[in-house]
Amino acid sequence: MNELHDTLAAAFLTVLAVGVAAAGSAHAVLNKRDVRAAIGWVGLMWLVPFAGVALYGLFGINRIRRRATGLRPQRLHPRPPGGEPVPQPRLDVTLPAGAGHLAAIGTLVDAIAPSPLTDGNAITPIADGVEAYRAMLDAIEGARQTIGMATYIFDNDAAGRRFAETLAAAVRRGVAVRVLIDGAGARYSFPTMTSVLRRMQVPVAEFLPTFVPLHLPYANLRNHRKLLIVDGQQGFTGGMNVRDGHVNGTGRSDAVRDTLFRVAGPVLAHMMDAFVEDWAFATGEVLAGEHWFPTPAAAGTVVTRGIAAGPDIDVERIRMTILGALAQARQRVRIVTPYFVPDQTILIALCLAAMRGVTVDVLVPERGNLRLVQWAARAQFDQLIASGCRIWMTAPPFDHSKLMTVDGY
């Protein structure tokens, strides 16, 4: 009798394992865009019964996409009331002499991004952390209606507390403030700035909260956007988090170089769209109304657009834009990044650009802050150098900037 029970139990577990693996495999094949990722997950699910499916359920399914898609129909900007924003016409952009070939990049991005090219913008880079923080704090202090702020890291240190106090002062004078911090980035310091801001009565939320920094079930689905939009008329974006490392000078081990961009003009609406989408995902609150979406005044002559990509959907937008830009490059490509781990397609595109005579310069930190990422980056240098690319190591402090130019534009 015991042998019969054992045989039936073994048969049941076998059938269950096959069924679960088959269901998981079908989901991976139907939902994974990357064929290699799909094959890897399918192999794991069949070679490691039950555990492989459990791992796929934890790490392989993009739940953010499902939840964000559920929220998206509710996020209807009142322009006009009750409907989607009025589509803006695509612009016929006049490029400088010698840059006509780059018009194809605009055509490409028209096809992959919903935001149109806008003119009348002003984009000002700020490379000094002290100056960048001063500009952001001045903007917050001058706010009269709304402040939308998103950041990956918001440390509870001197710099973070200065921002918190300035945001709290804005709330007290009647400004509608919303602060979004990534759930993992919020825990780089303790007590977290989330709790500090809540005590100060500043509306704050976390994107995918997590209790322990090392416990990251969605490690590849964090929100690394850095956005500050004030009154819908001035904004800031770039790579700078909120922490002392950006302002404490170059002599300390935690010093960080980075680049911030002050933005004014119609493209601010694209930045606000990204912030509103993330805030709705994290809280369910739909920010709407003319005070959140005023018509930004023209501020300059720069033609630009915002391209929002990830962490939930449309993750290919920036990748496709980079590939399109590399295909159009004729003279020079310059890339600055702290984490240079391109996929094989971008790696080949860089090599091909160099092999057809384009000067390709890649700048990475001499000493990175993520050892494994640095090792992965250096493993690809031989292939790039053999194709004619040039790799440059930037001396400390650690440069966290992410920049790319093609033919100087």
C-alpha cells in the first residue's frame, strides 16, 4: 500500500511539475521580447522543477507593466477636459548647415515616442553640484502653485534636510507639493527621508517600496528618473540624486560629479507627463488641472522633446533612439557614462560606426562605485578598441553623468 501511495505521489508531482513548467514556458515565450531571455527562463523552468518557475514568477514577470497599464486609462489630462491631451503637430525643423543627415533621427523618434518635437525651449547644463542644488532650491523657494519632484536617492543628510525644509516651507505657503522617491533609493540612509518628509507634512510616496536595500525583487525595475518641475514653467533633470556627495568637494571619498540640466519651455509638459504617470502608479492619485499643466512659455530657441522609457513599459524607446543616432553619425560620437554595459546590438553599432570612420569616444570612471558593473564594462573594451573606438578613464571623483552627442549636436 505504501509503495502504491509513493508511486501515485511521484506521478502527481511529475504531472504537476510538467504542467507548471509548461504554463510558465508559455508565459515566457508569449511575453518576453528578448528571445535569449525567453530561452534562458524556459530552460531554467524545465531543468529546475518548481524552483525555476518560482524564480521566474519572482524575477521574470514585469508586474509594473500590468499595474501601470491598469492606471493609465484614468490619467486623462484636462486638455481638453475629459480627454487626452490635444496632439501637437510634428515640426519641420531647420537644421544647421552640415547637419541635415540628423533629421532622420527626428523622423525615427516621431515613430516611437508619443511626445512631439517642440521649439522655444532653453536647456542649460550645470556641472557643479553646489550651483545645481542652489538653482533647484531657489526654484522651490519661488514656487507659487505646484512642485513635482522625483528622485532615485534622497538621503537623510545635510543636503537632503535642506531640500526637505525648503519643500516643507512651500507646503506651508500653500504650494501643492508631490515628492516621489524610489523604494530602494529611499533606504540608502536611515531614518529614511520618506519618514522625515511625512513628519514635515510633505506629500511623499515611494516607487515600489522595499524594506531592506539588499532585498530587491524588482532590481531591474527601479525608478531612476530625476525630475523637478516647478509651476509648470521651470524644470530640472539629469543624473543628480539628493545627497551630500554632490556638494562636499572633491577631497572626500563619497564625492560625485554629475550633470544637471535646467529646462524651460514647452518640453516641460513632457517632463510633467512622466512625473504624473509615475505618481499615479505609486499612489493612485491622478494629478490634473491647469495648475499642474499650464501652458509653458517659450524660453529659447532649442528644439527638443522628452523621451520617457521604462521602468514599466516602452523600455526600448531610448535604446532605439541611440541605435538610430549611431546609424546617422558621420563625424564623432561622444559618450559619458558611469555604467557602460551595452547590449550586443549597441556594442556592434559602436564598432561599425568606428570602422566606417566615425570617431567614437567613450568616457568611463577610472574607479566606479559598482565593482561588478566595472568588470563587465572592461570585458568589452578589447572588442571596441580593436574596432577603432577610444576608451577614456576619467579621474576621481566618480563621474555619474550620462551624456551622448552625435556629430556635435
